Amino acid sequence: MSGMMRAVVVEAPGAPEVLQLREVHRPEAAPGQVLIRVKAFGLNRSELHFRQGLAYSGDFPRVPGIEAAGIVEEAPGREFTPGQQVVTMMGGMGREFDGGYAEFVVVPASQVIAFESALPWKILGAVPEMLQTAYGSLAVGVEARDGDSLLIRGGTSSIGLAVAVLAKLRGMTVLSTTRNGSRRGLLESVGVDHVLIDDGELAPRVRDVVPGGVDGAVELVGTNVMRDTLRAVRTGGVACFTGMLSDQWTIEQFYPMDWLPNGVRLTAYSGEADDLPAEVLQEFLDAVASGHALVPVGATYRMEDIVQAHRDLEANTIGGKAVVLP
């Protein structure tokens, strides 16, 4: 008998109210797995889609949550040591098996990354999925180089803010968008060079700032604006489709000759835990600790407030990453 823990359980998809805080049996780790005591977990839009029944994978009932940060409780295969600080994400977590919305989570050892940091857990909990996606979008999706110009479409999202932080660490010129002029200060606070108010037609204004078009673009809004984003990129440049804040994922009657300007490359990025090198995580946390980078935490919640947290996430009112502290 392994004892009990608190966890958020979804029996069937629906509105935020389907998220129920319950006492459930604490999971046990088998060899090759790690039991993590969850200190903080970030909230993600993919968890909204799962909760709403819109996700392409996963089943119910389920403890959701595609990421967590915490401390190793048990590692029967000795891949990690009890007490080590770790993060975990993806790999079917919160969909095919129970995820991070809990006091404890069991995951395969292959999707655990160790680190050392004295930063508070509310900061650490915001990092794993946000950093993995932002880093991968730049390194793999855009193949960004130091000093490049970069457009971030959907800049006040947690990923958009994280991409800006990483890009500025690499000396890049960052153009970032918001539909709301009151968010200008938020974007400037993470080092954005040019804030653009997004009315749906951005490409001409991007080219006013960077004649010829930007070297790269990270698309976080969705397919509804992607055609315009592509027109903001120079010939030989890259637009990476990473997110869909608009919840528009697909393109009806996609005609490449019409959508893609000559020589502009369209890529996509969605990664797993092993796509985030441990040294990248450690270097980023060290940069935060030394004041050279920051983690855009928009709001923190208790596990009891998970329904309200999902309401806020759905309303796009947070302005940064939402983190829950069990």
C-alpha cells in the first residue's frame, strides 16, 4: 500500500468544472521509471484541448498535465538519486498515463532531466515545456543564428515570451506581436526590440522595420494568420509553425504556390523531453539566477484553484506562464 495523494482527475471531457481535486492512491515506480514529488507544474493549452475532448490522443479518466518539476522520490533502476531536482514533460504524460496535476507522478526515466538550482519552485515549474518548445522552435524550427532578425507572432503567450528571452541571449533583433496595446510593456520587459500591434496584416509593417523581411518567424497564433506571417519572411528565411492560440490548426484547400512566397521555408516544431539537452536547461536556469534571463511567470495558483486557472487560461488573460504549486 503506497498511501494516498491529492490529484486532479478528469472523468470525461467538458468545461473547466470537470477538473476534480481528489484523494487517490499514490503511484509506485517500477524499474525504468521515476517517482517524482511534484513541487510545481505549468499549465499548457494542450491540456485545455485534452480537457475539452479536442486532443488527438489520450483517454479518460485521467490525471492531466504534460509537465512537472520536483524532487526524485524513488528511482528503482537507480538512473537518478532520491532528492535530485528534476523536470519531466511530454511522452504521453497526462494523456496515455497520469500526468503532473498531482502531488506525485511516475514517468519513464528517459523523460526525466536533472538540474541544480536555488530558484523558487514557482519559477522552476514554469520552465520545462516552455523552454523545450522555445529552444526547439529556434534551434530546430527556424535554425536561428546569432544576430538574426526574428518575428514572434503571438508574443505575449508564455512560449512567445520565452522565445524572445532566448533570442535576446543570442543577440537577435526581435519583433514581437500583440493584439492589445496595453501589453507593450510586457513585451519590452523581456527585451523585445520592436512591438507590433497585430491587426491581422503585419507583413508590410515587418518589412518597414526589416527591409526585405525577417530571417525567421515563429508562428504561435495559428493557420488563420500564417499566410501573412510567411509574407514577412525574406527569401531563404524560415517560418516555424509551433502554436495555435487561435485554436485554428488546419488549412482548408491549402495551395502551396499561393501560400508560400518564393523561397520561403515553412517548418513546424513540437518536441519531447529528450529534445531539451540537460546542459541547455542548466545554462538557462543559471542565466535566470544571474539576472541575464528571466522566466515570464504570469500567475500562480494552488491545486484547489485549478478550475479558475483553466478559466483564466481559456480567456487568455494571464500574460505569461501559469504555474500551480501543489
